[in-house]
Amino acid sequence: MYLKSIEVQGFKSFAHKIKFEFHNGITGIVGPNGSGKSNVADAVRWVLGEQRIKQLRGGSMQDVIFSGTENRRPLSYASVAITLDNSDHELAIDYEEVTIARKLYRSGESEYLINGSTCRLKDVNELFYDTGIGKEGYSIIGQGQIDKILSGKPEERRELFDEAAGIVKFKRRKNMSVKKLEEEQQNLIRVKDILAELEKQVEPLERQAEKAREYLKKKEELKLYDINMFLLESARIQEQIKGTEERLGFTAEELEHANEQYGNMKKEYESVEEQVDGIDASIEHAKSQLNETTMLKQQLENQIALLKEQIHSAHMNDEHFDQRARTIRSEVYGREQQLTELLKEQDQLKGELGKHRAEETAAKEALIEVQTRIAALSAAVEKGKSDIMELLGNRASTKAKIQKYDTMLEQIQVRKSQLTQRMEETKSEEKNQSGLVDGYYRELKEISGKIVKLTEENADYEEKIKKIQGVLTKQTEQFRIGQTTYHREQSRLESLKNITERYDGYGNSIRKVMDRRDREKGLLGVVADIVKVDKEYEIAVETALGGNIQNIVTSDEGTAKRMIDFLKQNKFGRATFLPLTAVKSYGGLQRPEALKEPGAISTADKLVKVEERYKELAAHLLGRTLVVDHIDHGIAIARKYKQSIRIVTLEGELINPGGS
């Protein structure tokens, strides 16, 4: 394998495209200082992947691009390509001739090519491993390189020997593998942490998932029941609609028939009304005729009486008036015949009137049916009236009571009058009883004073009683509220005790271990059972403990080992144990002077209350954590001490060493 050619364009002093061809034998490039002889070696080093600009004698990578002269403008890119003969297949590639090219643009973009195909820098480096040709290889010896090799460190000379021995590839692969293993180890640690956190969530999530599955199952059943109920309801409604439509048809027919009957009845009623009006008119006419006839009869009777009187008065002149009497009698007979005819006509009219009245009665009966609904409403009105009557009855009862009280008042008045009478009698004896009365007056005055005094005292006592009752009512209400609060808190306490005893909320593995607390005397409890803290520092200490709050404290390593075996055998999961015989403190805060900084309160282990035998455990868990009042002071302290202190605030913010 040998170098066949170098093609350069835009690299350093090579503004024009130039190609160096090399044949068998030795090729030398000669020229004065500054002519660019070293640029050829730099071009070869650069195309093989050199990234250190100092090795290329420049300030930045863009310095390798031709920057122009007075007569030529600068170029926008630099390109170098070398061609190697690979007929002996020293390079691990299936080509007889291999061309490596590199291009760099002023925008910062660059690319590598192997036989015209784009590749990575890593591919170029791996291609020349153990060939001595790489950018670190011994095939390119620059100015001062020999002196550097001879006076360099053993590690630097070892790199040349490794390259010559052909083990660079394997060492690089080993280093990459070790680096990947370290990265994977870090990933594995993170995965374990994530798994530990997820394991804590598995059982609650399983319960939630079970509830969700049960909910979905019940929801599907409910959906099925809803659909069935909807179908049944729909069928029932369809039947109802069908029956309603049938009844609607019958009702429509009945309504039409009723409307028709109503129309006919209305017409008949109107006809009957017209007939009644006509009959009434006939009756009125007949009555007027009857009145006229009656008046005529009265007139005739009067005339008859007058005539009789005239006959009687002229009886003596009988012969003279005989002819006149016969004429009058015939006239009276004619009038009587006329009266008889009128009476017959009156009877006939009365018969027709009775017939029409019967028709009017039938029409009224038809109207009664129409008025039935009015009767129902009238019944409601009557009910309202009955309610009013009841109220009136109550009012009457009240009036009776008032009358009773009036009677009692009258009795009192009578009693008063009796007393007045007795007073009069007493006055009549006043002369004899004056001394006794004076005594009574004095006694009355004394008793009245006592009554006034007692009344005032009674008023005071009543006022005090009212105040005491108010205080008692307020205290009773407070007692009731306190009692309710007590029962609620007592119930909550019992619930919390049950939760604490059963370790609800902890991981399954922790609950399984703590269930054996009665059988394993070495199990002392979880960290949360052992550490007590004031309410003010509760959030800060809980944050400082983090996942350690669920760690299990044991008396010794033997108990922890037995519990680990128990978890393994039953596949209950993982748990962290803190044996008191093994756990030691870290020696306290790394920078104790931070305790004097503004906002610093104390280390977290000084803020908790534990038994004497747990002091070392508290120092182990919390001794290296500084508690501050708020995050601004925490950030200032962390910045001052170069992010080397673990800091937690009272509100639960956590600042870890390293700055997270």
C-alpha cells in the first residue's frame, strides 16, 4: 500500500486546484521558506481527520481555507483528497484503490468521503487503525516531531509503539466499550432507581387498575342495561303511542259525533228558542186579548149591573122597556157566547204552551250536561267556601273565647264591685280601725318597698340569668363544636393508627417485611416511625429524607439478611435496610461554616427528635443536609460554596450538590 496522489484546492496557500502524483521510489518537494512545503503534510494530516488546529498551525478551523490575496479573492471552502493503492488490501475495504476526501465550508459545515460516499470521521479513523497512517500515526513526521518523540512522556511514546504493533484498534475499541459499559452502568443505576420508584407505585396502580377494570366492566353492564331499558321503554312507548293513537281515533270520532250532536242540539235549541219566543209572543198576545176580554167582561158586567139597576129602577116601566130588555139580553147572550169561545181558545193556547214548555224542558236537560263541568268547578269553589267557612268557624271560636274572656272580665268587675263594697264597709269602720289601717299601711309600704327591692333584684337576677344563659349557650355551642371536632379527630386518629399499623401507602415489600415484626424482634420499624419532627420543619425533613423515609431499620445485619432472604424466596420485591450496627454518620456537614450564613437554620438531623440509640442513624440520613428558610438564601449559599452542599428549604425545595 502506498500513496498515489494528493489533490488540494482552497487549502491554506493552494488557491488553485493542484494534484500531486507519487510513483514508485522517493518523491521530494523542495522550495524556499514560506513556499508552502509544510502545507502538503498539513493537508494529508487534515484529510486523515486532524481536529487540533494547533497541529495545523492555525487559530481556528476556518483558517485552513484560502483567505485571499491582493489579486485573488478568498475561497468559500477547502478540499483535500488523497488516493492510496490498496492492492495488498491493507485497508479493510473491498477496493483496489481508496480515495479519502474532506471538505470544509466557511459556514462551519464539513464532510468526509470514502471513494465519493459520505461517511463519518469515526469511519475514517477506524479505516486507518494499526496502519501507521492515521493522524496520530508514525507515517507523518513533522518538524520537531523526532525531538518530541525522544523527549516526550512514556505514555506518548507508547502510543507510537501501539500503533506500530497494530493494537490501537483494539485499545480504542476497548476504551469505547469501557465507556459504553460505564454509561450503561449509569443507565442501569438510573433504571434501578426508576424501578424502585415504580415498584412503590405498582400496588396502588394495580388497585387503581382493578378499580378501573371493574368500573369499565360495570360501565359496559350499565350500558347494556341502559340499552335494554331503552329498548323496553321504546317498545312500551310504542305500545302506548299505538293505544293512544287508537284512543285518539275513537276520541276524534266521538268528538266529531259530539260536535255534530252539539250542532244539531244547538240548532234544535235555537229552533226551540224561536218557538218559545213565538209561543211567548202568542202567550203575550193571548194574555193581552184575555186582559182585553176581562176588561170587556168587566165592562159588560158593569153594564149588566147598570142595566139590572136600570131594570130594577125601571121595573115599574116594564112594558115601556120590555123591548129594550129583550134586545139587551140577546146582546148579553151574544157576548157570553163570545166569552165562551175566548175561554176555549185560551185553553187551547194553554195546551200548546204546555207542549212547548215540555220541549223547553228537554232542551234544558241537554244544557244540564253541558253545565256539569261548571258544577265541578262550583264544587271546587264550594270547597274553597267550606275552607272559608272553617276559617269563619275558627273566627267564631275565637269570638267565643273573647266572649268567655268578656264574661270573666264581667266576673272580675263583679268581684271588683264586691271588693269596692267591702272597702266601703271598711271605710265605715275606719274610725274604729284607723290604727289598724295605719299599721296595715305601714306594713303595706314596707312590703311594697320590699316588693320593689325584690323586683329590682329579680330584674338584676333575670339580667344575670340572661347573660349566663347566653354564655352557657355559647359555651354549649363551643362544647358541641369541640365535641364534634374531637369525635372527627378521634376517628381520623383511629384511621391513621390503622393505616400506620398496616403500613398503608408503603410498598408491598415493606408491608410484607413489617408484617413479620412480631416474629422478628430485630425489626425496629421504618424511618418514618423513628423520626419525629415539629410541624414547622416537617416538609423540609420529609424532602431531605426523600425515598429513605420508607427504609427499614433493623438492630443488626443478621436481621436485614434474613429479611432479604425472605423477600427473595417469596418474590415480594426490594427493600432498603438500615442496620444500626452498620450505619455510621458521614461526619456532619462538609462545610460547617455554612451554618453561619444568612437564612441557614441547622442541619436536618438537629431538627428531628429520635431516641438516643437512633442518633447515629439520624446523622447518617440527615447530617449532611443543611436546612434554610427559603430558596433565595439556599441558592446564595450553594453558589458561595461551589454547589458542594445539599440544601433543603422549609417549603420543600431541594438543591443537590452539583447544582440540580
